[in-house]
Amino acid sequence: MPIQQANEFGKVNVSDEVIAILAGSAALECYGLVGMASRKQLKDGITELLGRENLSRGVEIRQEADALHIDLYIIVSYGTKISEVAHNVQNRVKYMMNDVVGLQVETVNIFVQGVRVSR
């Protein structure tokens, strides 16, 4: 369901796909993040690392009664503190959505799907 914003000039509809791409791009700027993972969980114990062209596949957007919830499925770099990486991603995505885009995000949930050696 697209998000609607109204102002004195008219209405703006922002699709979930656009929000997902913006959230994924903001997350990729964080240190310790190798990439986004597919929401489809694990296939044969191996997570699928998504490229920049598929960012929206690693992000789920939910809108519940005027509250926006974002779920991010990520792969972190080996040797980094997972809780710190997750916290940094939450802060970055929430800042990007609230202050830069103007959408009020209530929660940013992080699902770590794997750990990889970054190159």
C-alpha cells in the first residue's frame, strides 16, 4: 500500500518499493554490513547475497495504523560486533526516513541472516 502525503500543492504517493530501496541504500552505508539478504530465509543453509539492483528484496515495509515498520534482512562482516552493526543500521535507516525523506518510522527491525568475510 503506497504512503500518501498531502501538502498545499497536492498529494504525493510513495510506493513501498521506493521506501524499501531508500532503506536498503541507507543500510549499505553502514560499516560492518556486507549486504542485504533475501527475505526467503535460507536455502540449503546458504543465504543469498543481494546486489544493489535487488535492495528491495531484502527489505519488508509494513504500515499499521499510521505507523511505518521496516524489516531489514542483512549479512554482516566477519569480525564485527553484530549488535553494534545492527544498532548502527537501525539508527541510519531511521534517521534517513524520518529526517531526510520525512516519513515517520516507528520501528526498524534487523534480521541477521548470515556472517561473511568481506573482501
